[in-house]
Amino acid sequence: MKEMNSQKQEILAYLERIKSRPQFYVPEFELVSLSILVDGFRLGCFAALGDKVRSDYTEVFCDVVKERGWEMDTLHFLDQMSDSGLSPEHVFQEIMEIEIEVWKRLIW
């Protein structure tokens, strides 16, 4: 349990670093590139932590997205954010808020 807690803290710390300095990880601020970075990070976490985390993540992710007012339907919620008038920077901040909240809620 202690090791899992440590891993969770590492994940959250890394996501906070990405959120605070996205240009450090992707030189040109492009929403697609930043989204790919977050997706890749998530997949790496799944590979390291196992299938249980992956299945739990999906359910929690959908809950958080809906709680924040976005719909999980055929229109990807990133498009919904852009269509709602959010700037790319604000869309990225919203993506990071969702990702961080999901990892906070996951209990291993």
C-alpha cells in the first residue's frame, strides 16, 4: 500500500509539473501535441501499474469529465471545449485538471 501511495504521489507531481510548464514538454503550444503527451503518460502509467488501474481509470475519467460539464459522446470533449470558446491554453488547463482529479480519486 505504501508503494502504491508513493507511485500515486509521483504521478500527481509529474502531472502538476506538466500543467505548470507545458512549454517545457512541448516547445510549440499545440493542443494536439499536449494531448498526446498526456495520453502517452497515462498509457505508461497503465503499463507500469496494471490492468486494474486501467479499468478503474476509465470509469473515474468519465465521471470527472461529466462532473466538469463535458459530454462523453461522439464529439470528443476536447472539441466541445474548443467549440465553447475556450482558448487552447484554457483547454489544456482543463485537460490537466481532469487528469489530475482522476488520479486523485483512484484508490489502489
